[in-house]
Amino acid sequence: MERRNFLLTAAGSATALPALTATQAAAAPGGDKLALPVPGQSAALGTAGRNWPKVGGDYGNQNYSPLARITQRNVDRLGGAWHTNLEGGSTSAYQQCTIVVQDGVLYVETTQQNVFAVDGRTGKVLWKTGLGSETTNMRGVAVAEGKVFTISGANIVFALDQRTGAVVWQKQLIIPDNGGDDGCDNDSGQCGGNSGGLAGAVVHHDGLVYIGTEGSTAGARGRGYALDAKTGDVVWTFWGPPGPGEFGHDTWEGDSWKTGGAVPWIHPAVDPELGLVYWTFGNPYPRTDGSSRGGDNLFANSIVAIDAKTGKRRWHFQSVHHDIWDADNVMAPVLADLLIDGRKRKVVVYGSKTCYFYILDRRTGEPVHGMEERKVPQHALQKTSPTQPFPGGEPFVEPYPRFDKTTKPVPFYPAGGLYDVFWDRATILFPGAGGGADWGFPTFSHKTGYVYVGYGLVNSSYSNTRGGRVNTARPLGELFGGGLVAVDPRTNTVAWRKEGDWSLAHGNGILSTAGRLIVQGRPDGVLEAMDDASGRTLWSWQCGAGVNTIPVSYEIDGEQYIAVLAGGNGLPFPDIPRGDHLWAFKLGGKVEQAPAPTPPSRRNQIRAAAVTGETAKNTVTLGRVWSTQTGAPGTTENTVAQNAMAPQHIAIPVGTTVTFSNPAGNQLAHGAVAFFDAEFDTGLLMPGQSATYTFTKAGEYFYNDPAFPQSTGKIVVK
């Protein structure tokens, strides 16, 4: 089977262009730096405007509004039109839902499994419908045919009456016989048909409702569903890992396809003219161990163009063959029409975690800027692919760690970049599980021609997880960062970037408008409106919780609003402030900002409760785990845990001398070395040896074991 269409004939990469900083872009003259002209977009993709008819704004997920009453010149007058706490002010759950607006009514749902219709002028809740108690990520409804379509944590698809919220029909999906008699173990969930859950925003088009799934980390066999919007009946199912007799089945070794992952957990795009649904499928299972699933593992790490009515594959492109890096590239694809070398091209922009955009002809899947299959590092036990595809143009983020910025690896780990290999030793890699653009929800601006996306600078550490090894997807003590980047899709090169303190790659979607604004929220609760030509901040607002959703715009009686749900998230910062804040803004709005919550830490914090120096006898016992039951170090050596420093978190006053001890009962050498401040270094201590250090300055000191670097501790000196 020809498994890599268009790739075996390599095309040379375009020469990398130097990226403008936000400051440089702001100083550049006029419009010559913009990706102009932008041709008229396909009318069939629809458009936002008075309404925001679906998550993504239109069928192409452009997240663009043609409304232009709020502009760069008057955005400083933007204020709160109204504010509503959907769940009574609860901070127990994060929120990932993007708003849909029809005829002045906002439709929004919460992780708590409630769907709301809200008056877009006043914020008054018109109706509320509960879907049950089993929670899941709720990323947005579809509104069509007089119904509101959504999913629930119990894997039920609901159609609600748009006027009242009453249940019109409901359909249970992912049931035991859903995958057929394939010989898997249904009880453990390690089989196709009875594992995973429903996921992603719901999309409706031409009488069908498209529903995705999640669960690749548990061995779910991914699939995308098309349901009849009138009845809920399943019209077709597209399986991420193909079954026997299906195209791509031979890219899975043995029966590995049965638990192969490849879940479509973000909503697709639709091209009504071509009759195609563009769906992105996630990483294979096991996530970081390729030894049991030889082959390219289609359709993992792929975008698939699927016939909208029949569910048949028209074409596919796999951005990562035989993934072992969690580089799933699941991002809602963006459809756009571009002028490239004087020729109008219908393209789909796809990609994320690898730090590259893959820009493809949406009729055929052919790479618009060429594609080169390059040799990459190999590992026989991991059964790595000999090559990986690199698109023409340049990455929008450097896909390798840097030792002079946020991506510097925690010391003593082996470290590498895109496609470096690993096996039994936990290895820090960048982009990593939260790096690149992850699921950042880009926007395509009709005014600048740029594609904008938020990105994260977040290292990950992987081993193959066998023999009790643990992946430290975000090593303790590491730094977080990120930014916003504008890419010219005509050349797939960076126009400018705006780097900052926060990762902006986990639901931090971007709205672009005809008023020449781009709007994006941050994990610290701040919503920003920026100049679309440079990224310069023109207005900001504290929403009271992290903004990990896409801002939207709508119009009522000629007045433009911008709205967003601010509820926080759990990744990549585990302490992103959570809430239930539904905001709408307008020029001259009088509602004040929310009080600023405690922002997330810019380091991956150790969250074990502090033990006083007095309790620990001012001693840290290396290679042991602290017992909260006995209030003392454990009695057995541990070389795989992240908390094999006893205690892992110790609080002491200035002037305290701490003893680091490798007890005689251990078998191996251990140590304690501070990072990134080089405050202390015990060197390697053999069993029975110890070292001391006196802390004379207040601060927070992270350190790890040079022999087993995943074991990390923290000393807080006050």
C-alpha cells in the first residue's frame, strides 16, 4: 500500500526567514508586512457576523468576525456589558466551552453538565438543562434545525429544544456492542467499542451532527460519528485505527489496532462545496512505547478528509509516523482561500505540537509548500519510522530546547528536540506534550491574511513506561512560557511573534475581527485585544478565572459585543484559577472587571504539603518517600518516583542547616543539586554518606537527584 501520498518525492524547504518581534513588526511601514491581498472566501463556508453560528465561527473554523464597530481606535472604551456566574460562582471545575450565538441568544455549557441559553443583551439565563452527573470536557454545542446538540459525560448525545431546553431526543453512544466481537477485553476497556468517551465541540451540517471521541491514553479505539440530526441515529462511523480490510489496517502490527488510540477529540471543519469533513486524529496507544505497534499507525497523527455523507476516506495526510512523542497535532483545522503565486488555492491549515503548520490543498491533500521526508534518529526497540515529513517554510516555534530561555531542560535528564528517541531513561523533549500550539484554536484574518495561533513552551519527559517507569510529562520544577505568533500561510513563514509568561496553547483560542483586532485570553484571567498587524496590546480585562476558550463576537440592534467564558483549565498549569464567568463586552459598558485571582505559578510546582524543618529534624532523606502516616521517611529505597526525597517539600527559617542523607539501607548512590540557581550541590552520596548546607537567603529552591533526576524536591526558606 502507498502509505505516504505526495511525500516520497521530496520538495526542498523554503529558505527560513527571520521572524519579526512584536516591536519590529509595529515599527514596520504600512501594510507591506501583511499577507495581502486576501481573496474572497468560499461563500459555502458561511460566515459569522450578527450571529456566531458555531464553534469556530464558520464551517472553516476561521474564528473571524466581519463586525467592525469595535476597532483599534475605540477599543479602549470597551467595558463589561454584563457578567454572569453560570454555576453560582463555583470554582470546582474548569471550563472549555466556546459560546454559540443565534438571534441574540448565547448558548453555552459547563463541565458541571448544564446547558444554558442566555440573553445576549442582559446576561439573563433564559433556560438551563442538566445532562446528568458524570462530567467530561464540554467544548461547545451546535445550534441548528431548532435544536441545541450536545454531549454528556455519560456518552449520550442530546438534542434539546432551542426555545425551551427540553430534551427532543437522546442517543447513547460507546456501548459494549458498538465495536463488534473483536476479542478484546471489554471489562478493562482495552478494546475498540467499549472504551473512551465523547469529546469535542459538536458540529452540525446539512442534517448531520458530527461527534468525536477521546481516551487514547487508556487504549480507546478512536472514532468519529455522524448522526442524523432529526433522530440521533448513527449514519456512519469512521474508525481512527482501521479494522481488517480497511485502508490503513496494515500499518498496525498484529492486533495493536484494537487499542490503537487515534481519537478525534477536537471538532472538525466542513467544506460544503467539496462535501468533505476534515477531522484530526490523535496519537496512538501506548503513547510513548512503540514496541508493540510496529508500522506507521494510520490514522493516528493524521488529518483525514472524509466524505460528509458516507464516511468514506477521500484522502489523508499523516504529520507524524509511528508517534512515540505524544505529538498528536489535534487542532481544529482551518479552511481558507489564499492567493499563492497568483493562483487561488483552497487550503486546509493543520498542525500544532510539532511547531509546524502543514498547509494542504483541501481537494487532494497535496502539500501546498512541498514536503520532505527526512531521516530522523532511530531506535530499534521503539520501531521508529525511518523518516518524518517536514513541510516547506519554517516552524512557528523552534522545535528544540534552548538553554538560554524557558525551554531549558531540568538538569541531569537526557534532553533532545523533535523526533529524538528514548527508551528506558526518562528523557526531556521539546516541543513535548504541551508545547508547540497543542490545541490552540487559530484564527485566519480576512484583513491581514495571517493565521494566528497561541503556543506553549513546555518540556516533557518520556520513557517507555515499562517495568514501573513513570513518564514525567511535565518535570517538576521546570519553567513554563509561551506566546502568540502570526504566520503568513502563503509561504508558511513567521511574520511576527509575541513571547510572554504564559503558555497559550490549551484552548486559548483567538478571535480576529474586521475592526483590525485579535482577541485572546490567558491563564491568569486576562483577556487582551491586540493590534492585528503587530500584536501590540491595546486593551485588557481581568475576567476572574483563566480564559481557555475562544472569544466570540455578535451584534444586537447594531451594537457589537465580544463575549467569552472564563473558567480556567487543568493544563499545562495545574493551578490555573477556575470559575464560571460568562462575560459580554461593549463600547461604553459599565460593569467593572473581576478581582484578579492568584495567577498560576510559572514553574511546575511541587504540591505536597510542606513539612517543617523541626518535624523532619532538618534532614532530607534521599531515595525515600515521606510517609504522612508515620511522619517519617519510608523504609525502602525508591528509584522511580518523583517524590523520593523525604520530605519532598520542607519549610525552614533563614539560617537553618539542612542535612541531605543517603541512608545506609539504600543500595545506590543519590544526591541533591539545586536548579536553576546553583545554590547547593551535594555531589553523589554513597549509602551511609551525608552532606550539609546552610541556607542564608530566603527563597524557593528546587533540587533533584543527579542519579534519578525525576525525583525532585523543594526547600522554602523564610
